Amino acid sequence: MKTIKILSVLTFVLILSACSGEKKNKEQSLDQSTSKIEVIDFHSTHRCMTCNAIEKNTKYTLNTYFSKELEENKITFQVINVDEKENEKVAEKFEAAGTALIINVIKNGKETQINLTDFAFMNGNDQDAFSKELKSKLDTQLKML
């Protein structure tokens, strides 16, 4: 009886360690010639004041400081409702279940995701702080493209 308990515990531990040892790779391969930055604002159908401010301040920052990059498609901006069935796969790809602000940097066909959700919630209602920090993060990523 004691041997069965030990074997059961060992099996359980092995299963847990096998699952937790698997790291999710946030880099995916695309067309090798592709290099751009996607700014993605995920939200649910019902949005709070801060969620709306995140979208507004992201648009403001992009239009104010990156209009040329937007025009050239070096930077793109998408607002995606995670509750809509057609957005299920993209929400899953970026692990967005509600409001999330993601910068998806595509360099030489490889994607790297930068999650700015915590920053966005902390500064969403302060346009100056939000815009300054988002501009800085985008400037840094543009230099590395």
C-alpha cells in the first residue's frame, strides 16, 4: 500500500514538472523581410473609464509622434474586442482575456511581444505620463528594427 502511494506521488510530481518546465516562446517566425511594430489594444465589450482612456491615449500618442510611421505601415494600430468570436484566435495568441496593451515587434520576420498592460492601467488616466512612456518604448523598438 505504501509503495502505491509513493508511486502515485512520484507520477504526479513528474507530470507537474514536465508541464511547468515547458516555456512558452513569445517569438514566432513570419516572412523574413517583414519588420514593423504592431500596437494592439485589446478590450472586452464592457469597458471602464481607464480602458477607454488607454485606447484614447494610445491613439493620441501614435497620431502625435508617429504619424509618418503609421502612414508607412512601420507602426500599425489595432483595437480588438476579445468578446467577438472572430477575434478569438488573435486574443489567444496574445493571451488577452480582457483589456491588454501589447506591442508586437516584428523584426526580420520574428515576433516579440511586449506586454504594456500594467503600465497602461497605472497611467491610463494621465495622458502626459502615458504618452511620454509609450513614446519612449516605441522609439526604442523603432531604433532596433
